[in-house]
Amino acid sequence: MNPPFEKGDRVRHPKRPEWGSGTVRDTQATTHNGAAAQKLTIDFANRGRAVINTAVAPLEKIGSDAPAGSVRAAKATTHRGSAAQLWSGHPERLKAASAEDREAAAEEAGTALLERGGRNGKRIADQGWLDELESGGGSGGKHELWELPDAMTDPFIDIRDRLRNTLLSYRFTEDPRSIIEWATSQTGLDDPLTRYTRHEMEQAFPRFCRDRDNHFRKMAFDLKKKRDARTLKSAMKGGLPPAGQSAVDKALKMFRYRG
């Protein structure tokens, strides 16, 4: 058993990152299948109060140096008149900025892109300002909002777990509340609006979905080459979101054909 949790500990639920951080309010010793465990009463930022058995749902303890959920470090150093210039090429500053300052930078960067973009300027300004700020004029690259989590991609994690973690992410939809939950899951922030605007999240979500879909298809295709439909079917144990189940059903059809 891991070191016991105590009242006041800050924790996170790895299987439900959209719940945000939680504070342990009460602890009770218990057993599960003969093994020692704890029953914890926890107040989660985005879920409210929940009772968790640590043997069933292992939790992560958040250290004192972990993000608290509201990062405003750039506020003191950002000059509103030159926000885009200050942040260009410095993604760490951009990530630390408040949504208000990011909006100002977006407006400034978008104006510059419109001036350079000619007839395509509106499209560039609408889609490319975030990449412009983060890369200093280069291409987008990785970003915490759309980068696939290690739980989906780490080759040292069992393929069955990677499959299931990928498919469970299909629970997120384009519904405004769901996008906030998705951004919480991606960033670890209790309130992702302290770092990103709604527009940024709405733009990033389709990219995440595209990369997630392609990643799942590749895993399914690799299993097909090995004629291993059993592993793919194992991801359905415990239930899946409807969209995740649909993705599995489509993938299983590949096994009916040669090639």
C-alpha cells in the first residue's frame, strides 16, 4: 500500500482528471480483498464531494509545488501594448498568462497576421495566431491542450491500457461544458479559463480529436496485422462512451477483411 492519505492532502483522480484537484476531508481505514486500503471523503474542484476507495481508484497526491490551478505569473511582466512581441518565441510566458492578457495578445497578433496575410489574412488570423505566438513565427508543434497524454501513447504502458485510455477520451464532446472538462483533463488546471480563453479551447479540441482518432486507428491497424482482435475487444470491458464503442466497432470490421 502507498503511504496513507491524511486530512488536508491535495489529490487528483487519474481516471477522472476533469474533476480537477481535490482536498481530503475525511479518512477511514478499510480493506479490499484482504488488502489494506482507505476510504476517503474528498471535495473535488469540479465534481464536488466524492467517497473514494483507494484500492478501487488509486489517487495521485499533489505536491506543494504542483500547479494550483490559477497561473498569473505573466501579469506582472506583460505590457499590454506589446504583448505579442513579448511572448513571441516564449511559450512558457504565454502559458502563464491570464485569459485576459492572452485575448489582448490574440488581437494584436491577429492584426499583424491580417496585414501580412492578404486575401488569406482572415483565415490565418483566425487559425494561426496561437501558433505564431508559441513558435515565434514557426509551425505549431506540441501544446498541452492538444498533445495526447502519456496514458495513451507511452509504449511502456500495456497496449490494452493505452487502448482503453484512448477510447475513454471519447466521452468529451463539443458541448461547452464538456470542452471545459476536457481542458481540465489536459492541463491539470481546476479552471482552465485562468490560462486559456474559450475560443482557444474550442480551436484546440478538434485537433486533439483528430490526433486521438489517428492514434487509435494506428493501434487498431497494428493489432490487425498481428491478427489480435482479442486485445481490441478487451478495451470494451467495463463499458465505453458511445463514441468510443463506435470507434471499436468500426475497427473490428477491419478484421473481417484481409490486407
